[in-house]
Amino acid sequence: MKNSVDFLFENLTKLTALFSLITLIAIMAVLFSEAFPAMQEFGFSFITDDKWAPNREIFGGYPSIVGSLLSTLIAMLIATPIAIGIAIFLSEIAPKKIKEPIGISVELLAAIPSVIYGMWGLFYFAPIIRDIFGGNGIGMLTAGIVLAIMILPFIAAITRDAMNTTPDMLKESAYALGATKWDVIKHVIIPFAQAGVIGSVILALGRAIGETMAVTFVMGNVHRVSLNLTAASTNIPTTLANEFAEAESGLHYSSLFFLAFILFTMSFMTIFIAKIYFFRKIRKNG
Amino acid sequence: MTAKRKRILVNYCALAFSILSAVAGIAFLFWILWVLVSNGINALNLDIFRFDGAPPGFAESGLRHALVGQLMLALGATVIGVPIGILAGTYLSEYGINSKFSHFIRDISDTMMSTPSIVIGTFVYAIVVAPMGHFSGWAGIIALAIMMVPIVLRTTDDMLTLVPQTLREAAAALGAPKYKVIIQIVYRSAKIGILTGVLLSIARITGETAPLLFTSFNNNFFSSNVNEPIASLTVTMFNYATSPYEDWQQLGWAAAFILTAFILGINILGRVFIQRRRKH
């Protein structure tokens, strides 16, 4: 009797452990099969074709795909240095009294839902961009900056934690040799915390690629690739959020699933690279 | 300039940059919080809890439909997602431990956690909404539950690993079968940790919008039927905020404020729990 309950419990837990694996495989399979008609119709030129005209049944994913890469690039270029600056401030510069309250508020800000960032971007930030750079404030630049602000607390919190793990002994030895604070940060703390810093940046990249609500408000959903960053534009999540519930034809749906499949592949690759990177680091250190 | 001078100068420049970026970043973040609080408090009133959605311009409009809908979605996802997550975490920590399979499942969970939520929305659309022929609360619940499982799994795994091995051995030495050791000893001593993880995962899915856009969709009327489209605070916020009507935008800010207050409240509660645990 005892043994059979034990057997049941063990296998029940084992079965539930498979849940995420099964959903992950199912997501891949379902997205692929739903995207298949569009893949057949357009083939690889889907990725390079820049026309998106639902009324004429022409679908090219180029504007959305480039938009995703561009908005993520802008966000990372802005967020990474500032977030590392915040982390250095929190772990090395700030006096003890303000270290904790600011550290906690940064962590709490990471918990604020992205839809709030989007709403703030639409009502408060877009007008400022409009006044400074022209255009109507809606577009790639605004979306990239709002995205950057959203991932800022995320990178800063993890980077600070990684920097805090540097042993005091190492830092004190460097100071004893006459190093300035920046010398210590550059030659002791950053090399020591490197894995954590790069890991958090890659994870934030994965977040930024797939983020929907922070960008949908301020992107504009216009399918075009433009060097003018202040013009209304789109990326994959924005296209999906705006068109999925209203798509009419089968091919339109299938093309949207194709975009979702491409987005999924991008984020999957990102986390895969992060995992390999972490794994190598851990093996090296261990 | 001597090398020493140069080093000191570089030092000041670098530190100044770091302080400046910290001030700028934190100022932006507090600006957002301030916008949220000032607009939210302005828009808050009792009518919000008494009335449902209404066409723009109606005096008797509120968020009751969205609050109830949000509650149903979160509750449904919790009922499905939490047991699966806890049991799966139990397997990793108590049976699989350091096996290749367990590490593989941990990696898969991390991958699931960083899968874009809108992709999960399209997936649930394909497997639930399309076959049923209409948007429904069920679809939203399933999408949120899928997101919840890996979060609960990881925290359960971490919390159970913290339980001292000697406790398990002591119980096993008394002749308790393994499932009893787990349920009566391991769960009990990791109780607060697991509860905190569950609370945080609820906070996390409550803020999600993208997976609901084409699953539970939206509903401007009161509905407690899970088989129909259901309103949520987040999707309502999105629709109201992007509408051109001022009174709808006001309701959007009220929803944003309620949502954020709830989520930050849970996060602060979780912190208090964890700190109390550390003290013991």
C-alpha cells in the first residue's frame, strides 16, 4: 500500500515536471503548422519583402522583423550603460543610508507591468520626443527609449547583485596598491562580475525583443522601414497586438503566425546563447 | 600631465558618469511612478467599483466588470498553474535532484519564462480560441496558467532545496514513506517560501496584457461566464488609454493605479515574508 502511494506520487510529480517541456514543444509545433500556409506561399522572401497589404493578400515581414531588431538595438544601447552606471552607484558609490532604499525601489520598479510604461510613454514621453525631434512623437525612437526605461531596473538589479559578490579582500588588495575607485571597478569588480553582467544583458535583450505593451502604445503600427526614427513604424509584437484579433483571411492569420514563429525563434536563440554562456562560465569557475 | 593625475581624472569622470546615470535613470523611474499616482488618485472614486463599462460620456461608468474579470482570470490561472508548478518543483528537488533530466527541465522552464507572452497568446488562440470559434475566459486562464507554471516551479525547486537534508533523513528513519516525508515535513518547513513564490507569480501574471489580447479578449459589460470574452484590467486599460475620449482615459489611469498598487503590495508583502524567514 505504502509503496503504491509512493509510486503514484513520484510519477504524478514527474508528469507535471514534463508540463513545460510539452507546452514548449507544442508551441513550436503549433506555430510552425499555423505558419505553414504562409511559408508555402511566400517562402524565404517573406523575410525580405517589405510590402504588407492585407487587402491585396500580400504579406512581407521585413518591416516588422527589422523593426524588432532596431527597437531592441536602440533599447539595449541606451539601457546597458545607464543600468551598469546605476549598478556601480548602488554597489560602490552610494552611502549606506540611501543604498538600501534606492536598491529596493529599483527592484520594485522591475515589477511594474509593462503596460504602465506604455501608457506613460503615450501620454507623457511621446509629446516630449515630438517637441524635440519633430514628427508626431510616435515611432521607433520613442518605442526604443520606453523599452530601454522598462528594462533598466531589470539589468541594474542583476548587475548590482553580481557586483556585490566580489570579495572585499580582492577590492581591499587593489586599494592597498594605490588603485583609484574606478581602477578597482574596472580591473577587479567588472571582471569578477562579468558573467552576471553579460547574462543579465542577454536576458534583458530577450525581454526587449518580445515585449509588447511597452512598445505597442508608441510605435504606430505602420509597415514601413524608414531611416527616420521619428516616423511611425512597427515591430513583430506591435503587428501581432494590432492585427491578430481582426485578421480576416486565412493567409493574413498564417502570416501573423509566421511572424510569431520568427519572434519565438529569436527569443529562443537569445536564451539559448545565455544558457551556454552561463554554463561555460560555471564550468570554468567550478 | 603625470600618470597619477590622469588616473585620478579618469576616476572622477567615470564616477561622475555613474552617478549621473544613476540619477537620470532613477529620476525617470520615479517620474513614471509619480505620473501613475497623481493621475490614478485623481481618477479614483467609489463609482469605479459600483459601475461597469459604459459608452464614453456616460456618468455611470466604472471598472467593476474589469475588476471582477481580472479576479476570475487570476484565480483560474492560479488554480491550474500553482498545483502543477509545485508538484513539478517537488519532482526536481526531491526525486530528480541533480539528474540530467532535472537540469534539462530547469533549462526548459527558464526558456518558457522568457518566451514572449504575446507568442503564448497566439499559441492559445490556435489551440483554444480557433477550435471553440470564439474568445473566452478559459483561453485567457490557460494562457496565464502556462506562464505561471515555470515561475512556481523554479521558486518551489529553490525553496525545497533550502530544507535541511537532516530533516528528511530524520523523518525517513522513523519509517515514513517518501511521499509523507515530502508532504508533512518538507512542504511544512518550506511553507512560507512556497507561499511567497505563489504570491509573486500571481503578481506577475496579473500585470500581463499581451497574452490576453486575443484569448480572453475584452468585454465592456459585466460577465461572470468563463465561456465568454472577459474583461481584464490590463486590456481595458489598453483600450481606454488608446481611445480619444477623456473620461475613458481617466478610467484607464484609475485601472493602472489599482493594478500597480496591487502588484507592488504583493511584492512588498513577499519581501517582508522572506526577511522574516531569514531572521528565524
